[in-house]
Amino acid sequence: MATTKVGIAPMKAAQVPKPGADFEIVEREIPNPGARQVRIKVQACGVCHSDELTKDGQWPGIQYPRVPGHEITGIVDEVGAGVSEWKKGSASASVGTAGMTKHVSIAGAAIFAIA
């Protein structure tokens, strides 16, 4: 009997495609964490004033499309090589900055943070 390999479904994210544009819902592949990174399944996400400035294009030098939301809570669902402080299933919360977080989905998929 043949077996079928089932992958992780793509995540949905609310992104700003360009400065001043409306949010759009897109699907993205769920990346695996690299060395010293954890992936968190986001359960709740805040969108703050800096995210509003990002949406309006008032932060110079940032790249678009942009997924706002760096204030999250969730569950660690994967850990990369070299991570010892975090375990799969651990509860997590973060208020990050662009220097700390590399990827955020406000639709419940993934965030990468340096561990």
C-alpha cells in the first residue's frame, strides 16, 4: 500500500503590500527554524502604534510586503539546533523589535526569534 506524505498546511498572514495600502490576507509556507531559533504558533497578537506607522509608510528604510504584529503569545511548536532553553509545547510571550524577531504571522502560524 502506498503512503502519502502530508506537509504542514500554509499559514495565513495579514500583510501590508506597500506603504499606505490596505491589509491583505495571503498564504505563506511555514518555514522551519534555523540554528538558535524557535518557531511559535501564535495564539494572540497585538498590533500597536509602530505597526500603524509601518502600514502608513512612515518608517524609512523598511521593506514591503510587511506583516505587522510583534507583541505575541503562543506555544513553541518547533526548535532549531542549539536551542536548550525552549522545548516544544512551552508557552511563550514576546514583545519584540525588528532586531529580535525575523518572521511574524498574526494569523496563528509562526514567529522566529533568536533563542
